Amino acid sequence: SAVISQKPSRDICQRGTSLTIQCQVDSQVTMMFWYRQQPGQSLTLIATANQGSEATYESGFVIDKFPISRPNLTFSTLTVSNMSPEDSSIYLCSVDNGRNTEAFFGQGTRLTVV
Amino acid sequence: GNSVTQMEGPVTLSEEAFLTINCTYTATGYPSLFWYVQYPGEGLQLLLKATKADDKGSNKGFEATYRKETTSFHLEKGSVQVSDSAVYFCALSPSSNDYKLSFGAGTTVTVRA
């Protein structure tokens, strides 16, 4: 199994500022995924991050708002830029285990924008 | 595109009751289907999965069968416990080696002693 550590676990931020969320995995993985879970809603995929290439964003998400870094096979960051209260959500990092059997999730980052 | 429709909750049951959470999907090709569970204060965990039609996934007394004819993957447990109180998410991936997941809305289940 893969153990995923996300930081911070929660934060309260002022509107207009940016927050960078870190995702560290205890093993090398090819693909990392970032999801958003808005209050009372399900998880929505933001983007897929592969090492050495630009992240691939899903419809409705853009790089200027959610820039992603993937400097190596065990680490990724998601930045939520120019935040507004509508960005208040739980942000989750996910990886597949490389054996095509399971996806693992971090504990999530609970973001509140005031 | 791919989508998952899940029975909305919340669902409240007594211990030893039978639990069913309905899940239907829309997808092209041959998706894989999953049930994830989120216990209070914990992260998402895979509960069970099925990768092809007629497969039955099972774990911790829970079962779900991949029904292509009805595009369904309903979750069942014959006798729930208080420890089964959690949020349950149905999800699909486009194929068995692609973990870009589409999730249902989630169902909150509370089991009372």
C-alpha cells in the first residue's frame, strides 16, 4: 500500500491570497491526482500530475487558478490561487499503486477562505 | 462523459439491519467500479471493487456485483454494526489501469445500537 501525507491538514485563509498544499508519498508513483470536495458534495477531479510533464486539467479547472508541480515521483503540490470563499473545500491527493489494483488517498486539506 | 448516480442519504439503521445503497453509472467502454468508505475523522479507503461485468467485490461483509445490463453496482451488507457508520462513495474509473475516478455524491450511513 501507499502512505500519503498531505500538508497542511487544514487552514483558514484570507480571500485574495494563495495556499500551496503538499502531497508526499512513501513510494515512487507514476500518476498523482488532485481532487476537490466542496461542502456537502462529492469528489471532483481537478487534474492529473505526471512527473516531468505539465499537469492535465479537467473541464472547469485551469492552471492559472490551480498550478501544480510534480518535481519527482514521490511529491506534488497544488496551489489554490487568488482564493475566494467559493474555494472553501477539502482538497485531496490520490495515487495509484502502480499495480493497477487500487487508488490511495491522503487525509485531505480542509481549506476555509474568509 | 462518465458519471455515477448514488442513492442519497442520510441513511439511519439499527444494528443487524440490512443495508443497501444503490449506485448506477454511465460510461463508455469497460469501466472499473469501486466503493470507497470514509469513516469519521479518517481518509478515503477502498472498500471493494469489480473490474468486469458479473464480478462481485466483497470485503468486511459488504458485497457489490457489477451488472452491465442494468449499469449498476449496488452495495449490500446483511447485518450492519455501529462501526459501519461512515460515508460511502460509489466510483468508477474508465478502465482497470486508469485511476481518474468519477465519484457519486456519497451516502452517509449511521448505525444505531
